[in-house]
Amino acid sequence: MEIAQSLQQIQSSYIREILSAACNKNVISLAGGLPDEQAFPIDLMRPTLTQLAEMPNVFQYGATAGYGPLLDFLQHHFALPDSHKVMMCTGSQQGLDLIARAYINPGDTVVMEAPSYLGAMQVFGLVSANIVTVAQNAHGPDLVQLEQCFEQQSPKMFYAVPDFHNPTGVCWSLETRQQVAALCIKYNVAFIEDAPYRELRFSGNPIPLVSDFCPEHSIVLRSFSKIASPGLRLGAVSGKIAFLDPLIKVKQGADLHSSVPMQALLLGLLQHDNFGLHIDKIRALYKTRYQVLFDALQQQLPVTCGMNSVEGGMFIWVTLPECDTFALAKTLLANGVAVVPSPVFYPEAHPAQAALRLNFTNATAEELQEAVRRLTDVLHNTLAVI
Ligand SMILES: Cc1ncc(COP(=O)(O)O)c(C=O)c1O
């Protein structure tokens, strides 16, 4: 049976391949976007796990939008007005898929920053969207390019990760957030705000969501993967009711609803008295690891490489002189360190800046130091002969 044309154009995920190679115990992986499993709040989930045995109702089919008590909690927690609502999804990845299926016709234009989250490019590719990119700078998207693009191409939506971007770690400035919101209102473009790393801020001051400045023109995707556990597969989508209702319709066809026992478990966790302390703990842990990675890179990277500091999230983006980053990633793997080369974060036809994405949340401080030794040894040898 021939596979659909929309699927034929999707590259097999290089990340999956590299992640499986990185399982080798001699390899230190900075490739995945994995939280530290030692930091999963399993103790805080224990009371609800016990209570679930007495709650047969949550093992029944449930409502497509989500488990009622959790939705009520999140409506308040996210400070949503009555004109807006929240719906649960099977990871924020599913929220993205539902948005694409509910709103994108083949050929509709979706704007993204370049580079951008690979999973979003896959989702929009699967509905045959016309993906258009704008460059990203240290404060967010290039606003001149963005306005030109909005004016000339009338896109349907602008998808972005303003908080601690995957892969670059960039956090949009307040001014950029306000200006992007103003452009979305002016040109009637829906802003799809993907915020899975928002709670992982370990320095600097919190900044409002972009959507706070354009609440009628936006949909927000949140994830519980990074602050609770990815295996729960729970995320939330919020926005004005008219934007959310079509998503519920698509979700009915996709999976009826997300797991109700897992939603009840998440509610118990979010309401636990010590959940705030848990967030403080993971922020402190990731800050320490980030600092170890950043300092080691600063001391040992060849001068032709570059990187920016980050205030949260999971990634450092190391820029390189022009080179074959796939070949470099392969050599690095053979030398015991797994990283992700930059072209996977660009649409296929787009020229990629030579760079590597390094994760700092999953390896220990000692592993990070050893990984930098291996990485910079290879870089000094290969970049010297380019
Ligand atoms: C930017 C971005 N969006 C969405 C996701 C998917 O998250 P979830 O586990 O909630 O599906 C990820 C996962 O790494 C991500 O980096």
C-alpha cells in the first residue's frame, strides 16, 4: 500500500536514530531533550496513586476536553477569562497536531522561526502546510522580516517557542513579545505559543506570555513533560472558546480523550503542598548543570565557535564555522558523545547555520565535563583541518 503523499515528504526522524545510538553506555548523550528522571516528583504523586485505587469513576470513558476537576483547576491556575477555555491533550505535541488538523488546508502558510522545533515542522509538514521561516536573533524573530512576511504572504498562523527556544535557548524580550503580538493583531495572524520550557527559568525575571498581549489572536500550548514527567503524556491547550471548540472535535476523532487516571494523578500533583518546592528543586538542579556545561565550553571551545548564555530551558546552541555538521555529529558519536546537528531544525530546503544543540538537563555534572572534553577534542581536530 502506498503511503500518503504528505507522509512521503517527511524525513525519518534523525533524532530518533541518534537517541537510539546514544543508549550505548559508552556514549554520553547531550542529544535528547530529556528531563532528569531522578528528579521526577514520584513521591509527590504517591498519595494520589494510592487514592486512584478508590476512584473507579476515573477509569471510565471521560470527556474529550479533559477531566473536569483538572480543567477547573487549570482555568484558575492559568488565570483564563470566561471567554477562554482549556483542554487537555496527550502531550502538548498532540495539541500541536490538533491545531494543524483543525486549521490548516494544504498550501496554507505557517510561519516559524529558523531554526525551529523539529516536532512542529513534522506536524505542519503532515498537513502539507507551506512552511515559511523568519530568522531568529538574540531577542526573538527578526521583526522586519516578520512584518514583511505577514504583509506579503498572509499566513494563517505564526508558530513559536518564545520561552527558552528549542533548539537555541533564546528567550524573547518583552519588547519583542509586545511587537509580535501587535503584528499578529494588525495582520490577523493566529499566534501559536508553544511554552513547554516556560517554568524552567533559572535566572532573570519572568516575562508575560506573548499571548497576554494578543489573547483574542492566540492559542497557548503547555506541557507537563518537563515539570512533572513526559511519560504521563499530558499537555494543555488554551485560547478563546471559538479557537478551542474545533480542536475538541478533532480530538474526538483522534483518541476520544487523554487518559483520565493520568489527569487525576496530575491534578493531585499540581495541588500538592510541595509542588512549588519541586519546581524550585529542578530549577536549581538544571541551573547547576547549565553552569557546568557553559563554563566548560567557554574554557575549551575553539575560538571559531560561539554560544550565548541562556536563562532557562534545556539547551545550549553552539555555532560552528561552516562544516558538515552531520559528519561531525557522527564523528562525535564514535568518540563517545551524542549531539544534534543543526540542519534537522530547519525545513529541508533551507540552508542551515552550522551549529550543534547540546542538552544539559539529563547528564550529571561529571558527565557534562567529560562530554565537553570529548566534544572539544574532536572540534579542535576537525575544525583545524577545514
Ligand atoms: C518546543 C516543544 N514543543 C512541544 C514538545 C512536546 O512536548 P510534550 O511532551 O508535551 O508532547 C517539545 C518536546 O520536547 C518541545 O521541545
